[in-house]
Amino acid sequence: MSLSRSPSPRRGGGWASPGLTTPFDTIGGTSTPRKGYGEMQADGGMGNSVTWATAKARSEEINGYPSFSPRKSGWFSQHARRISNNLPSFTGRRDFAEKEKLGRGRWYPGRGSRSGRLMTYLGSIARRFRLRLLLVIAFVLALSLFYITPLHRVYRRTSFLGGGSKFVIVLAANQGGGVMEWKGPREWAIERDSVRNKKKYAKKWGYDLEIVDMSTKKRYAHEWRESWEKVDTIRNCMRKYPKAEWFWWLDLNTFVMEPSYSLQSQIFDHLDANTYRDINIYNPLNITHPLTDVYLDPLTRSPNGDNKTSSINIIVPQDCAGFNLGSFFVRRGQWTDRLLDIWWDPVLYEQKHMEWEHKEQDALEYLYINHPWVRPHTAFIPQRKINSFPPGACGENGDDPRIHYSEKDRDFVVNMAGCEWGRDCWGEMYNYRELSNKLNRTPWEKFKEGLGARVKAVKEEGNKPEHPSS
């Protein structure tokens, strides 16, 4: 009887290896070994004269073949795989299959028609490239979610992703309100285009937009402060939007020419490179800077303040006549609250409003010149960054590269400043609106426009009268 149920290399069972096989008198039953352990050792420890190498070879021979597979079943069985690999393959063809087997229990689109074969072919390609197909589908879905649908405005607005909630655009609308002078269709058209332009831009980048009614009215019982209202309006906006950091004031006669530029990429991502503290870089008013009084601290006497962007609280462009507040930024903070309080002070208005032609702009210039604490927190920005002028403003030629709009450089914002004095405000607004639409066309719009122009040219060529030959 064998000692194990597994196949044995010896007939009759038992393991043919020293120390694992014990001699028995009979094959079946339980019998006492003929020789004891000592007698086996006397025989040299070989155990029925079977070597370890022989037992190992037989064991490997047994383990190498399944118990149900014959060892030598013929030449063809041994070489079947090599023969099958040498046979020709028919990839992509189905005519070699049995028709009855192909059609039984299977769905074949179109019953072999051309469209059915095409769908089958596309299905096989989709199965073969399913990972790439899934990546393409995921990309298209992400594109539609983040750029086509309003979802992209959500992440652009979040403070930790896009940062749009940090900015508020303050737009002056209904200038005058028709109190001092009549507002005709052109004035309403200018306001409509300007407001639509700012709404579209703020919606695209997730900014807040505050449209302010600038109709002429008495703020107090004894004064008209229609132009100074922007100071008080900014203070009200800071209370209305407590989480916002920067407030961008825009006059009504401004137009965002490049809506694809965000405030972050245009200015605030590199605020140190886009602004300057030393007014001597461009100083149309010839203001003495820096101050040299000995009683002032070193920070106030420095031409660049502390040279840190964190200390910038107001950003102002300069035109050919000095400070220009048609487009400027203020930052929330205690310093800004102090500046706005003094700037709006009725005493300052009463003392100087008859002398200052540009009103709130002249008031800010006065504070910058005569109040040393204002300078370390004031930064200037090149005018064409946020406030380009059209030809006719600051000179008739309109060729000052620091001031006037450049179509080649794709300036961000254009300000039709002073157009109400001898220029056509509506004509300028219309021209810059059409230019912005042309510059910001999509590839599809450019294709349609080119195709339409080509068709029109062909029609005009065909409608030309033929001259009779002489």
C-alpha cells in the first residue's frame, strides 16, 4: 500500500528516496518492515539502491505532465502550436467563418450592408482604442463644463482657484441723469454699449460689477458734488462687498477692448513689474520726489517706499496732464479708509472746488504733493495698461506711445476722455466696439467672414458687364 495518494515514481507506491520509503513485505495492507533503521544504515543508507538524482528526475518527470495528459501522443500534437503559428491570418475578414454559425444567436448590424459593416468597423476600433476614446470624451466633457457652460465662471470666481471674488468693477452710469443737459439717443447708446461691455467682461472672469447712478443731485443742502461722488461711491462699495480686496473704477466712456485679458494676468499676478513707485519715471506735473525733510522717517523719504507690493493701496495712471482717474484701482485697508475720508472732506471741497478744474483728480494730486503719508502707498501704472487714449485726447496727432491706443499691441482698455468737448463720443465708442469685435473673433467667425467675402467677390466678378469686342 502506498504511503501517499499522489503519484509515485515506484510501482506499488512509496517514495523512492532515502529516508522516505520503507520496505514492506506486501503491496497492500499494513506490514512490519523487514529491516530496521539500523539495517538500512548498514546497507549504506541507499534504501533499495535508489539514488537521490534518480528520484529527483522521476519526480520532475511526473510534475511536468498533468495526470490526464499522455506523455507521447504523436508528432503532430507536439508540433501543433508551431504549425498553427505559420498559417496565414485573415485579420478584419469574416468571409472565412461559417455562415450558419456567424448568424446564429448573434447581432450583425444591417445584415451585412455597407452601413452595418461601417458600424461594425467603428465598433472594433472603439474597442481597440477604448482608453484613448475615454480620454477624448473626458477632455470634451471638461471643456464643455469649464468653458462652454457657466461652470467655468464658478471656479474663476472662487478665491482659491480663479480669485475673481477679490475684484469689484465700479462703473459710473447715467452720467448727469439729464438734469443739467438733455440726454439724447446717442448718450443712451453710449451708456448701453458701455454697460453691456462691462457686464460681459465681469461675467466672463467672475468679477462683481456695481453700476452706479451718477445723476446730478445734491449730496448736502448747500453743494453740488457730482464729480466727487466717485470717492463716496467707492466707500459704499467697500461696505457692500466686504470680501473683495480690489475695486476698479471705470468711467462711462471707457471700453474693454480685450475681454480675454483677466485683471490677474494683466496686472496683479506681476504687480511689482507692472507698477512703479518713483513718479520721476513719468512726471508730467514735475512733482518734487522724493521728499527730503529731515523730520520725515526713512520710509517716507524713499523714492520707492518699502518696495513691497503688499503696501500698494492705490494704483493710478498718468496722462499728459497728470493723474487720470477714469480708470484706477484702490485696495481695501485702513490706509484707504483714511485717504477716502480726507479726500471726501467737505472742508477740502469748500476751500478748493473753484480752483480745481479736474475736481477729484486735482484733489488727489494735492494730497500726494502735500501729505507725505500718501506717497509710500501710492503706485503708478503705465497708462496704456488700463487707460489708453484715442487720437484727439492729449494731442491732435495721437502718436504718443505712452498714452495713445495701439491696435498692434492690443491694448486692454480705451478711455474716450474729453470726447464731449469737440469730439464725437458715439462715433468713437462705435468704432472701438467694432474694432474689439474684429480683433476678438473666434476661428469659426473668421472662417465665415472669409468665406462670405470670397462668395461676394465671385458674385461681383460675375456681375461685371462684358465689353463688346471691337
